[in-house]
Amino acid sequence: MLTKLGLLLMRIGTGLLLVWWGAVRLLKDGMGANLANKYYGGVAADSTLQLAFAGFEVALGLLVVLGLFRKYTLIAAAVILVGGALPIWRHLVDPLGMVLFAAPEDANLLFLPSLTVAGAALALIGLRGQDTLALDRVIGKKR
């Protein structure tokens, strides 16, 4: 039962993270473009593209929370969450800014949980068969 509960919490947590980040991009003007410029070298900083991505991210997050279409949604979530962690690798390797940053205050310790979230997203894919509390699994049993 602990495995089922753990997988449920990981799925809800990773899904809600996608929902909230998408919602912030949708509701706070320029947020997505600012993030793209600051951490991702300006890739996909166009505001229209950011709005489309934000809407997709919210929808994907809701599907992950519910546990629907997991064969595809968990992979898409992992691409976003692992892909989001890659460009901030310096913060993950040196969260206190003692080696990889010009000044310690340039590092951000709060990025460290991105590593956990990326691992959770990958674990959800690998343990999909054991996530029996997912809605697509529950619906599938009733057929």
C-alpha cells in the first residue's frame, strides 16, 4: 500500500507543479518569456509560444494528476521536468555557489528540488504498472 500511496503522491506533485507553472505563465504577463531569457538562452521566448506552451502545460498537468493517458502524459511530463532541470545544472551541482559561480549569491539553493522532481517524473514512467490508483487504471478495470 505504501508504494501505491507514494506513486499517487509523486503523480499529484509532479502534475500540480506543471499546472502551477503553466498557470503562472498564463496569468503573469511576461513571466514565461523572462524565464526563457534568463535560464534557457532565450529559446522559445516568444509570448505567443509561451502562452501556447502554458496552456499545454496546465492541461498536461491535470491529466498527470488524474492519471489519464499515462503512457503518453508521463513521458511528456518527464520531457518538460527533466528538460527544465538540464539548463540549471550548475545550481544542482553547486547549490551554494562555491565553485561554479562568480559569486555565491548567483547560485540558487531553491533549484535543488528540480533534481528530485526530475527523478520522480522518470520513476513514474518506470513504475507506471504499479500505479494502480491512476484513473486510467481504475477505468480500465471496469471494462
